Amino acid sequence: MKRYNSLNGIRTIACLGIVLMHVKSNLPYDVSGNYLNLIINELGNLTILFMVLSSFSMCCGYYEKIKNTLISPEQFYGRRVKKILPFFALLVFLDVIIEHNLSSIIEGFADLTLMFGFLSRNMQVLGVAWFLGLVFIFYMIFPFFVYLFSNKKKAWFVTFVSAIMNFISTYYFEVGRINMFYSFIFFCIGGLIYLYKDSIIKILNKNRIISLMILIISIIIYFVIPNNDYLFTIRILPMCIMLLAYAISFDSKILDNKFTGFISSISLEIYLCHMVMFRIVEKLQLLKLIDNNLCSYFFVYGLVLIGAIGIAIGFKVVWNYVEKKVFRRENIISE
């Protein structure tokens, strides 16, 4: 399977940007600078980029295997659950202990099923995990998604239908991105990019400067088009498409280096635990150690990011040890 290492940079940008936005929105003071506020407030929408990227990455790893029945359901779903559940369960457990009320226990149970994305309301326990709930639905239906995208004509038809679904979700059902009926279009776009990846790479490689200019224009369009629910999909899709297309077409030291590779490898863990780390910083009364609000904001952001990285790395070390010492021993005994 071909690796697109520049995607590490896209994951890193999305992850760090989302954390930047969440820290700002939860601070008890304002951060000055109108243009800075405008940019930071929009960074939360990078979750859409994650959806497109998740779909493309899943297709790279499993599309051909599922289409040609080279992987069993046990293997496919086992890998997904193993990747997500242990770390997520730890965070849910910690959140329930901190809140220690009936609502947190009920929502914690719903979280641990990994099927909370089917609920119509957002969860208070690990509220940022709505994205995980949505992506896990995509994992569950991925074999059906492969069927829907089994050829390009069918894929275009499904994408067209998903665009209508997105439209009526906003205008009639009044649901947003936490609902798969609304967000299915973003996963379809990732699937289309996968199907046309060879053609995209060939075209963009011939016109790197033009490709970069189109990417910049798509980002400008995102900020120029008015920010409202009805135009949101039109605003963000061109930027997501061009970012992903550019990343798979070119090797870039900016997007592919040791730092982006490191952050990319734990981007999901950072996303899931960064608000837990923010609450820890808040409990320690470290939100306003510096008089200047802007400096204080970036100081808190640094603490949250470093703490989230530490939690992610620490868990991986412990979990790898547990897998090695406990699960493998059980397998030996059972054999």
C-alpha cells in the first residue's frame, strides 16, 4: 500500500488547530485581536477535514481488502475497536469520576458502547468525542460504503444523494455535523478522492505552482464566504479537497517531518484528551498566570498540548506493556 506521508502534516494542522480553538473558547477571558479571533474561531471546523481524511485513509487501508474479501469482519472490526476503545474508555472513566453524578454514569455507559453517535443529542461526558461517535458509525458501515463506491459512476451518484442529504439536513431536519445524515457528504468526498487519486496526482504534479495557487484561493474563499449554516458545506469542501489533493500529490518537508509524523501518530489521542488536560490546568488555577491575555492564552495552550501529548504517550507505553505481558501470556496459555 502506497503511503502518503504528507498527510501527517494535514493531521497535525487539524489536530493543533482544533486544540487551539477549544482552549480559546473555554478561557474565562477574551483574547484581543479581531483577525486572530476570526482565524482561531474557524479552526474548530477542521473536524470536517478530519472526516474527509478519515474516509480517504480507510479506503487506502481497507477498500481493496473488503472489496476482494481479503479481510474478515472479525479482523476489520477488531482492529477498529482495539485502536479506539482502550484509551477512550480510560478518559470516560476519569471524566465520570470527576463528575460523579448519575448523568455522567449514564452518558459514560453510552460512550463505552461506541454507538453514541446514533443519539440525537451531544454528550456532556467528553463532549469533543462527538467526532469519534460519528467516525465509528462510518467504521460500522464501511463495508456498505465500499459497496456504494464499488465503481466511479455509483460513487458519483451516492455523492450527489449525500449532497441532497446535507442540504435537507440544514433546511428541514435542522441537524448538524454530529449527525451522519448531514456529514455523510464529507466521507463521500474522501472516497471520491481515493478513487481518483492517481489522476489527481498526475494532474497536480504537472502544475505544482498552479495547484498551490488554487489551494490558497480555496482557503481565501473559505474566509470570504459568509459564515452561516446554509453556506457552510460550500465554504469548506473546496479547501478540504485541495488540502488533501495537494498532500497526496507532493512530498513536502513542511508537511512530512519528524514533528508532524509524531503528532500525526497520536492525533486522535490528543483530540480526545486535550479538554481533560484543560480541566486539570483549570483546577490548578493556571489559566491566568500572565497579565497579558494573549500571552496567557498561548501559555495555557502550551500546557494543554504538552499535557495531552504526555497522557497519550504514557498510555501507549502502559498499554503496549499490558498487551505484551498479559494478553500474549493468555494466548500462550489458551494454546
